Amino acid sequence: FSFADLVERVSPAVVTITAIEQESAQDQMSQLDDLPAPFRDFFNQYNQGRPLQPRKAVSMGSGFIIERGGIIVTNNHVIDGAKKITVKLQDGRSFDAKLIGTDAATDVAVLRIKADKPLPTVEFGDDRGLRVGDWVVAVGNPFGLSNSVTAGIVSSIGRDIGNGPYTDFIQIDAPINRGNSGGPTFDLRGQVIGMNSMIFSPSGGSVGIGFAIPASTIHDVVAQLKDHGKVTRGWLGEIGRAHV
């Protein structure tokens, strides 16, 4: 038994995403204000009153191509606030990406790149058929190590981790780390049944408790982001004594 054929087939559609954010002097001052007094005083003494200069903050994550024309899905938190987004493919090609839309509530973002020929893609599967104990494979860019592959099982389904009403996560024990965010979780058919989004870890590294956004959630959000650049949701409320 081996995952090699599956990985060989899906890996070309998994990309590395680099997001560059310009931090203003005001942003840096705000971060300094949050430091404990001894560290803040040490910095002020070291800096000797010199004004702070704008600087670039670089973050890296993962994503996956869902349309041959260059539509890519990733996490919102991977590209949030970025002034420039670069996408690198497994074959080494790099592209500047355009942000199509984001949805912070579900942590989903859609990007587009333009290539001179059709791109490799992966397709969404049906996470509603998942069972605890099913095999899953995660592909991504942990710590900048592009197209790293890990495997594990579904640990729980419909996991509520208190981050809002719109996502019940798939819990997996396939090792995922910083940089895996936005990468796909595959079933044994090579279909995307989730997107790696976060981990629980006392140490900051993988301890086998990871959370993936279900494919059914991603699919619905991506459809709206592609069409409208944002997600519109209905709501239930109370007007006077009448329920609507």
C-alpha cells in the first residue's frame, strides 16, 4: 500500500503562496505598545529615538488550483493585508496573483494567476461521506518546504472550535505545520475533502491535532467569491414580536 500514485497525480496543482505586507511605522509602534514594559524600554534604548522605517513582512502558505485558467483557493489569513502575492508551482514557475475575493468568516480566499497554457487542477470531493478513521493525505508548504506530503486519518467530524458559526472542522492527525495553511486535504480518490487551516499545539509544532475546512463549505464560498468578490449571508432576527 502506497500513496505515491495519488501524490504524483495531485501535487502539480498544489502551490506555494508568498504574501508581502508593508508594515508602516504606525503599525510597528502599535506592536511595540503591546510588548511588556521591560522589552519596550529595551527597544527604545537600543533605537535611541530614531524614527521607525516602513518594512516588509513576508508570510508563506499553501494553496491549490481548481480551474485550468488559474483559479486558486487558499486561506484568508495567508494573504490578509498583503500588498503583493506570489504563487509558485511545483515545476518552479512563479506568477503574480490577483486577489479575487476573501471571506474572513470561513477563512477562505480566491486568487487568480495568468499562465500561457492550461494549469494542472484538483477537484472537490464530498466531505459528507467521510467517516472517522478514513485515510487522508495533506500536501503543502510547511516551513517553506514546498510540496511536502503527510498522511493520517480523520480524527473527528463536525468539530466546533469556537471560531464562529460558519465552519465545523474536520479534525485530522496528518502532521501539518506553519506554512501548511491553505493546502488541500485529499481522500484516497485524490479529491479535495478539506483545506488545512489551523492546528492545536502547546509548542507551536504539530502534535497530531489539525483542522481542515470541509470541502462543502469551501465550494459554496468560492462560488460566491468568484461571482461577486464577497459572500452574502441571510440572517434570522426579531422585529417587535414577530419572528422572521
